[in-house]
Amino acid sequence: MPITSILSWVLGGLALAGTTHAQFNGVATTYGPPDGESPQGGNCALMTWLDFAPRFHAALNDKQWSSGVHCGRCVLVTCTDPRCTSRESVLGQVTDRCPECAHGDLDMSLPMFHKITGYNTDRLTIHWDFVDCPVSGGVQVCAKSGSSKHWLYIQASNAVNGVASMNINGAPAPIFSSAYYFMSQALGVELANTVVSMTSHGGDTIDVKVQLEADKCTQIPQQFAKGS
């Protein structure tokens, strides 16, 4: 999907929700190669990501990292620094963590940083907000490599506004703080019979039985309602 179409989709949804102002203010910095890179190597350890994420992704500051619970969510970022040569609002996906960044800061891929600021490097002020992601189809439920009925880590992806909490096989699944996985505490259930309850950052809950396979993502028919 072209970035202009993505931006129109997001702004239209924000207008309907009445949340067109940015919620956070901070400093933008940049990292990584000039054309972006695969999000897989970020601290979120995403198994799947949105089409634009290799070029347009961001590392969230340590104060807002919250054990990685915002991984996979989308952010809409605008430069507020008078030095910026661009005022375009740009959509990116959270794929990484910035330990040295202060609250409100985002460390971004170079293509995203340049599109927002017009610069290739510097420290420039921004405002931004979490927004709905332009996903297609249902949520994807992914089982980490090595998962079995004896050990199961699950990651949710392709969610409109991210997954904030999860129950697996009837028990609360705490988040693994070093990567975006929810850890099953109810073991002994075959992967093909896994029951998952996911709650989005928007407050919606999806309950579903999923036929999981280790190191694979299974797309379910259900998707969360728009509205971050």
C-alpha cells in the first residue's frame, strides 16, 4: 500500500475518532542503514510486520517500552522543530527499543526520519501518537521457534492497535520483557488445541482456538475494532 494511501487511511480514522492531536512530544533521532532494514532484528523480535516497516520503523524510548507491550503498534509522527524542512505526518511501526532515549523520544529508521524532518541526521523535536495500523485480514497468532505443549511463547501480529494482554489456555500469560512474546503458564496442551484470549490496547477482546505450529504464524478470521 502506498504511504500516501496509508496516511489518508490513518487520518480518516483519527478524524472519526476525534483524536487528531498528537499525544506525546519528544526528540527524533535515527539509526540503521540508509534504506532501512528488516525489523526482525529489533528488540521486539517481530515474526511478521507490515509492508512498510522495513523502511518506516521506530525504536520506542525506555520509559514507554513497558516490557515491549507496544511492539507492532503504529505511530504517526510529525516534526515540530523549526529547523525541519518537512511537516509531513508519517506512519511507522514500533519494532525496537531505544534504551538511551528519554520519555517521548523515538529513534527511527533513516527513511522515516528523513521523510519526517528532511534531515539525514540530527536531534529534532517531534510530536506523535499511537494510531490504528492499516492491516489486512485478521490477527496473526505466532508460536515462537521451539514451542511445544511443554513450552509455549506466543506473539500477536497484524493487529489494528496491538495486543496489550493475553491469556493462553485459560491462564494469564505474562509478557517476556526481552522480546514481544506472551509466556504460557498452562502447559501440556497440544499446539493444535491452543485457546487464546487477546485484549487490544483499544480494550477489545478476541477469544479463539488456534491450530498453532512452532515458528509459524496462524491468521485467524477475527480482527480488533479500530480506535486506538
